Amino acid sequence: MDKKLKLRKSERRELGALVRRPGTSAGLARRAKLILLSADGVGFNEIRDKLDCDVRFIQRWRERFAEDRVAGLVAMHRGRAAYKVDARLEARILDWTTKRKPADGSTHWSCRKLALELGGISHSTVQRVWSKHRIDPARLDRYMATNDPDFEAKAADIIYLHPPQHAAVFRVDEKTHIQALHRLDQCLPLSPGRAERHGFEYFRHGTLSLYATFNTRSGEMLGKTAKQHTSVEFVAFLSDIVANQPAGKEIHVIADNLSAHKTQAVRDFLSAHSNVSIHYTPTYSSWLNQVELWFAKIERDVIARGVFTSVADLARKLMCYLRLYNKNPKTVAWKYFDPTKHVPARDAK
């Protein structure tokens, strides 16, 4: 006759709760039920039939319970020791990853391709080394480096420009070649568990350019659309800026080095308006122009996922967005960080 297990009242309650609780894993509930049946005097053969197990399973868990009580019913295994990559192998993987290219002409390694090339190691080992050193050969980032020898002076001029108290500073630029794309397939709306979906077919009605200026003092935007981005259009936009300011007010304009911004027509305009000065960003440094932040915003909010039935529809939606933005404009606070110290060195607005 099988030896009957003896349970304390607290243990019986705990085991019963494990059997009834919905969140208990099936394995743990099965082992708890085994102990309860054994404590009730049920024999091995009957337990085997009820739980669809063998005698060895019953004996093993009875012994675990007798030794550690309820805690012994939690399945535990030692597992295997953590895999450690040999230092020489790690150095070899890093050397091949950073200094060599695949022989098949690929531009970068995959973990399986490098493991096959090195031989005798698994792709998991390669991936472990990459993860440890935060290397991702499949990732590509781009950068733009200025070659302007006067970068520091020009950057300081436009970032920390301190005009007279009653002067106005405008950051000016144009967003060119904005496409009026009309989606030919029905756009499927956002729903729980699904992102908004657009079909891949579209019809392009045409393009236009958006001229915009950012008032650094108020955060307001002034904009206009144009079919082209020529010097004539740029001068016309400068005229709009002047027209929106009190007569004779000192105006500083920040612009990039586009050739259309430096023509004879622009010089003639500056000669005719002595109160207007243009400050140019350093070469390849248009990101210093604050209006680019607003262009990124309108790209995300209106253009990237927009559906436009015509160029006129595109222009109408762009200007509508600009007008609504001006109801609650926001200024931009510049902050300079010394990259050698990672400590804020100077603040400016």
C-alpha cells in the first residue's frame, strides 16, 4: 500500500489555491493536484490514470514535496553555464567585421555570412560579439560635414545674433519639389492593432515650393507657395516680409547659401532696402536655420501621408496648416554644448 502524505492545513489551502487559480501554469497545477491526491490516500495507479502520467513522475514529485514541501513543486533546472567567447576569437570577429568586406561583393557582413567565412563558429557567437560591442553592420547612418573655413564665426553670427531691441530676425528658407500625390487606392483607416495603410499606386498632379520664414521673437510663420524656386520668387518673398513689418524697421534675415539667394536681383533688393540685412549659414550647415525644424514638422504632419487632388489642393492645405499654427506659435531656444566636456556652455534664444 502506498505511503500516505501528511499535509498541514496551510499547505492544503495553498495547494488547493494553486489548482484553482487561473494564472497557475498547467504543470504546477498538475503537480499540486498530485500531492493532494496522495494526501487523500489515492494510490499510484489511480493517480496515474487521473493525471495521465507514469509512476516515476509520481514518485519524483512526492520526494521533492517531502524534501522542500510546496516550494519543491516549482520546476527548477540548473541549465547550462553561460557561454563565453574566447578573447582571441572575439578580437578576430571584430577585426573581420570592421576592416574587411565579404568576398562576394556585399557591402557589409551578416552574422551567418561572417560565421561561415571564419569557420568553426556559429552565427550566434558572431551576434553575441556584435551585441556586446554595439555593432550593427546592417545599419547605415549619414552625416554632413561642413568645409567652410569660417564655420565658427558664421555659426556664432546666426545662432547668437543679438539685434537691436526693436529689430526683427527672420529665418528664411524654401521647401522645394513638394509633390501633390493623389492615392489611387482607398486609404484604410487606423484601427486597433493596425496602422493606417495606403496603396502603393498614386498619381502625381505636379509640384510646388513653399517659402516660409520663422520669426525668432514671436515664433510666428509667414509663408507662400510658388511653382518655382527662383531668385525672382525669393526677392518677392523678401518683399512680403518687409511689407509685414513697420516701415523702416531693422530686419535681419538668415538664409542658406543657395545660388538663388545671392543673385544680382537680391543685391539690388538689399541696396533698395537699407534696413534689411542677410546673414548666410556656413556651407553645408543649413541645419543651423531654425525654420528647418518647422519644415520637418509640416513634413510629418501634412505632406508625408497627405492625399492631394491637385496642386491647388496641396497649396490650400499647406497654408491652412500654417495659419492654424500661428494661433499658438512657439519659439526655439538654442543651446550650445561643448562636445569635449558634454556640459552646456552657453544658452541663447
